[in-house]
Amino acid sequence: MTDVITLIQSAILIIAAFLVLLAAYGILRYGDNIENIIYARIHILGVADTALIIALLALNEPLLAVAYFILAPFAAHAIANGYFYGEEEQ
């Protein structure tokens, strides 16, 4: 039974790694010539956040997954809010 669980955890971690690679490709794909590129990049990093939460759940760390699930949107909002109000330029 433990072999099946290990196999499922391994598959989930491979899927999470693929999502992280996909997010990295998405960030590198966008150039700086698009207006408000920061919002597109924050959206792409949401894919990596989801992959991390999936990986933490697969590694049997639900407390860390819940904490990250709660705190990651606040961090993304703070970055976007700082960019919107021009704190990036200071």
C-alpha cells in the first residue's frame, strides 16, 4: 500500500515541477515592452504558487500548504499595490 502512495506522491511532485517550469517559461517569455507587465508576471507566478501548494500537500505538509495558501495572495496584492501607486520608481 505504501508503494502506491509513494507512486502517487511522486506523480504529483512531477506535475508540480512541470507547473513551475511552465511558470518560469511564462515569465521569461514576456519582454519589458508591454505596459503594466508586472500584473502579467504576478499572474504567472500564481501558477508557481499553486504548484508549491500541490507539492506541499503531496509531501504531507498540510499546515505549510494552508499557510502559503493564505499568505501568497497577500504578498501578490502588496507587490501589485506598490507598483500601482508608484513605489517602484522611488
